[in-house]
Amino acid sequence: MELQYRLLAELESDFDHLIDAVEHLAATYADDPTPAWALGETVIDADWLRRALTDFWYQDGQDGRETRNYIGVIVAGAVLMEAVEAVNLAKARFASTLKRIRQSAPRLIAEIKAVLPFRHPVLHDHLRGQGLARLHLKQCWRQIPVADAALSRVRLAWYTSGRSIKRVSVADAEARLKQMDLSAAHIQIQLRQLADIPDGEPLAQIQQQAPVMRANLFFREALADGRMRRAMNLPLPLFIPDPALKLPHLNDPPVRPPATRTRARRSDQRLEDDVFLKSLRVYRYRNPALQIALDKQREQDAASSEDSEV
């Protein structure tokens, strides 16, 4: 219990520092606004920036894996960049303490989501007025994007084809299905489907990711390593260090992501088109033997890399 109270006190302190850092950043921008652009916005000021950086809340019906985006570009001088770096350091410290809590006292997470907002009257009033109730922890610790150097162009485009793939064994899939309603016909059908495939066949669990705005950054001058461009996601406003305070050329992407997939399906698709276990979003590989060989090769490469580092 002593450890739990200490970790909770640390996280409360980290949250306080994060709010203070965001307020300092917004105040710094209010004192000396710099050229900025934001998707779908006509006024980009300190109030907009504060809203973007303190939107930490779940909304009704929101998927816990989903975060809200505030897509923008702000050029910054040295003072403003220092304020941005202070926010990112506060976010990193919050994330580090939160990770320790998840590892040693995971039951505190629900309490954290409910209690932390009440430490700040302004945030509490925002919660009460908007009907919001809990912190969205990822929106607290996700970093503010920062460009490596001044930019000449930024090309923005929605990326809607993202997905995560997690390897699942037949035994794992069976155990998960058995934790569901075994009296349901569709669960029994899926258990029979599993029984008809080899125990050693690898399976893939697919999680479709929310659309994200991808930015291709074109540097005004080559970086020290020779790079002239970089790609990154923009969940929050991108800050660009530039003593000249010159906003780069920007394209005009749609305000909302397209409703359907825009990229062509890859010709080397390894998974079958149809889901194998609907309740788990699990797919079979077109060539299981090839996938097993590829997995073994990756394991050997990883082991060789570790040996060389030693």
C-alpha cells in the first residue's frame, strides 16, 4: 500500500507539472504569436493551442484506443521551442510513472482516471460542463511533434490503412474462445474450425487502427546525416524550429479522412481475405509454412544482432 500511495503521489505531481508546462507554453504563444496553420480552423491562437494540449478526456461512446487529433503547424523561435520541450519532458515523466504503476499497481488506473482532473479547478469545470468523466491517459502522454529543422514544404495526407498484427497460436485462440459464452452457436462453430487446423499453424489477430494524418516534411537544408525529408504522424500541432519564422508551403488535405480505403491492396498480401475467427478478429496465413520459416529467420537475425552487440 505504501508503494501504491507513493506512485500515486508521483503521478499527481507529474500531472501538475504537465498542466503547468502546457499553461506556460500557451502563455508564451499568447505573448508572441508566430505564423501557424490548423486543419479546418480559421483562428489559431493561444486558446486553440491550450484546448489542443489539454484535451485529455474520454467522450461518450469513445473507443479507449482512439484519440482525438489536433492537426496544425506552428513555426517557433528559441523561446517557444524551449516551452515545447518542457511540455514533452513533462509528458515523458508522466508516461514513465504511469508505466511503473501499470507494472506494480494496475488497479490504481481506474482511480487515476477519475481523481486527477479534480486537482485543477479549470479542468474540473471543463469536465462538468462537457459531461466528461475520465482522463484519457494516452492523450496525456503523447508527445508534441517537433521537426528536426526549418522546413520548406509539408505534405499532408490521411492514412486510413493502418493496422496492428499480433501473432496468435491455436492454443491461445482456443483459450480465448473458451472464455466467451460457450453456449453460443457461433463460438462452438469457431472452436470446431480451430480443431480442423494443425496445432502449430500460426494465426494473426488484426486490429484496424484509427485514421491518422501523415506528414511528409521537406527540410529547407540537409540535416547533418544528409536527409532532406522525414515522415511522421501528426496527432497534435507540429512545431517547427525556425529563426526566420517562415511558415512552410502546405497542401490542403480534406478535413476528415476518407470513408473507404484509398490505397491499393498489396499484391504480396500474406493473410487470407476472409476472417477465420470473427469473435477474435483472427486470420489464417495463405502460406503457413512460409510464415513459420520467416518467423524463425527473424528470431535468428535478432539473436545474431544481440550476440554482435555483446
